[in-house]
Amino acid sequence: MGNLSSNKREVELTPIYTLNTIVNEVGDPIKFSVLAVETPQEYILNLSDKDICGSLNCLNFISDKEISLPTELKLSSGLLTQVSWRLQEENKSFSLVSVGDNVKSVKLRVVQSDEKDVDGILIGTFTFGREYKQKQIEKEKIEKSFPVHVTGKKSSTTTSTDDQSAIDAAKEKIKEASMMKTILNGNVAVDQITNDLKLPNSLSSGVTIRWESSDNTIIDTNGAVHHKITSPATSEPKKYEVELTPVFSRNSVLNVKGDSIKFTVVGTGEAVVPPVSSTVLQDYLVEVRAQDICGSLNCLDFTSDNETTLSTELKGPNGSLIEVTWKLQQEGNSFSLVPEAGPVKLLKLRASPSEGKDVEGTLIGTFTLVDSRSGEKTESREKIFPLHLIGKMVTTVTEGTEDLAKINNDRNELTTKKIGCTGTEFNEVTKGLNLPSIGSNGSRIVWTSEKDEGGDDFISSEGVVKKEYSSDRKVILTARLFLGSYLKEKKLEVIIKASK
């Protein structure tokens, strides 16, 4: 893949001339091609083994081997993504080795087992950034998992004839009714897909399976259904057809394609929209983040004169509509709300930095649930969002000093694992966290947490979980680091586990 792909649309513009008495003389049309570049999310969705290590089968191994993994990828739009790698679990078969002083290359080292096949998960964290005044500002992080497999030495002594026979049997087994029931994962039929599929990636015979999709934006190669299609009450639900193709490998016989399976993803449509319950809005607001209202996790943190557009309408659950009105807890010289004229309601949040000091503010959204069937406004709730504006004196210091290197090192050391999160992804909070107030290089660190629906911090600045919750909660922790005249910020997403 390597580059972002683009969708091309042809547009014709026709000039119409007027001079004195000659009016509306039509000229020749001019044809333009408009390219729509994929978003980072679409780019990662379509990323395959081939893009990270050279071939579609480069993460399936039949002997001891090392392969290089990229630590940077450049998209066709010019956007640069930094890539860091980790294994879900390191063992004797799989390990990661850094190469060079600047860790510009990472190698995946594979050691073949004597007896059995070994499976693992390689996880890439893709950080998309942009330049601001020669500073690299973290914009968005996306993770993607890649299955890795090494065939045991005993398994690899089988003949290619045995391998081909096993693959032929696997191609037939995929079509069996019991296997299709597993793949459907609760969906009624292949032409009525509304929920994620469960695609097998191996069989007991030692055959591994990867999947190819005719449209990753509808159903991806992991079976996730991304296109939740809705339709107005007066029309039939929309339907999208996608073909998934199993690709089989076993030992020396690699990449044998099976028969494609056609699935039809069905839009919810008005007929199957369930009634709106009284808890829908409350549950919905728990998951609303800054990126949902203005485009990114950092869109309410400002480093200069700037403005961001706030959403006034959101798509709610079960086909409902969420109308949003905004107000500031206190308007002043630093933050203001500015309506925009036009047929579409838009609202801008404008920030003007003060001389020398940071400014905090509070943005309050009133979210009103609108029933998709009746148009009735059924319920309203408020949610608050903290605002932060860095003063001019902090943002105009020169780069390249010793303090800058120190504060960057302290920022890089802050990880969910470092502060005491547990679980396979090191992002779960079951007890209190260890939130350092001083970095190893001397930076002062101030922690803030998102607030719950009651307006209380999920996690205190000392790392204490203040309440028990009946369900898991995703929470953004923000660390602000200060050293000399420098300020840096880092956001960590953690999950507070439900109380038992």
C-alpha cells in the first residue's frame, strides 16, 4: 500500500461571459479532477502485512528469521506517521530488537519451536503529527494488530503433498454449515449482516487463514463491520455487498485462495429502529470526547490565536439525532463563541492567548435527544469540557536548549504502563495509579482527568479513582509538564474497570 489512495471525482466548470449588450455568452466547459485523500483511520484500516514488511505472507514463518519493521511511514498527503511496535506477549519464539543508536529500525526476531506451531500478536502504534512553529505536535494515535505465526520444526517436516491436502480440506470446511454459523456470529444470514463477523484465522489441521476484503471500509479483514448504514423512514434500508476471500497457508504451501463468500451489509432503516429509552442519552454522553465535537483529542487545547468549529448536531444511537447547544461557563478575553452565518448552523470557539500566562476555561454542551421517528425532543443533559490556552510567553521561546531535551525525555517516559495500568494492553485501572509530580529530568508534572456525568474527576491528581462504576469507563488523563520556560502536554487513554 505505502501511500494513501485517493478517490477521483470529475467536475466541470463552465464560464459565462457578459460585456455591455452581450449577456450570458456560454464558454467551453473546463474539466477538473478532484482527489479525496483517505483519512488516517482509513489508511490504517487498509494497511496490510505487505506494507510493513514487504509481502502478504511476511509474518508467517517456517524457520528462524529476522525481519525489519518500519518506524516511520510517509503518506502521499505529506503527513508523517511515527510507528512504535510491541508484542502482545514476548516469548521464546518472538522478540523485538532495536537497531542503531537512534532506534530508526526495529527487527522482529523469530525462533522456530522444536515441536509445535506458535501464534502471536504484533501491535503497531501509529502516531500522526503535524508541524507547528518547528515543534512536532502530537495529533492522533491509532493502533493496529497483526497476527504472526511460526511453524514448528516437527510440523514443517510434512511433505508439500500433505500440506496441499490439508489446504484442500480446509477450503471445503470453510463452506460447511457449522463453520458458516461461527462466521456469521449471530447475524441471521449472509445477505442480512448488521453486526461484526467472526473470521477464523487457523484450523486444527495446522492451516492458517488470512482474509481479503473487496471493501475494507464496509467489512475489514478482521470481520469488523464499519459501515453502519441508516436510511430515512420513507426509503428502503441501504444494502452494500462485500466479498471476503479466505487465503490458506500450511508450511511450504502458501497463499492458496479459496472461494469468495458474498455478504450483504444491511442498513438499519426506520422499520427496525428500537424505541428510544430514557438511559440512551446518559450512556451516550459517557463516551463523548473532544474528538467527537471538534475533530481531535487536542482540539480544545490552544497554543495560539485560533478557533475551532463545534458540532451542533451529532448522530445518536438507534438512528436518533443529538442537537447540541454551547455556552461558556464564563466568557472573557481568552475564550468566546462566535456563530457563523449560512444555511448550516455552525459555531466557532475562538481563543486569544494572554501575555505570559496560561488560561483555563470550561465549555458546557447541552445535548438534546431527538427521536428519529417522531421528531420529538425527549431528553436533555449537559456535559462539560475543560479548555486550556497556553500564554504567549510560553509558546515563543526558542528551540534547542538543554531544558527542551529534558522535558521531551520526561514526556516520552509517561506511559500507561509506567503509571501503573494493568491488563494485556497496560491500559486498565483496577486500583489507584502512580501519577508522578516530578519527572526523572526535573520537569514538574500536573495531572488532570476527564469528568464523569456528575461533574467529578474520574481520577484525582494523586491517581485515586474517586468512585465505583457499574461498567467500564474510558477516561483521558492529561499530563502537563513544566520545565524552565517550556510546557509540554501528553494525553493517555485508560479504562477504569467496573467494580465487581
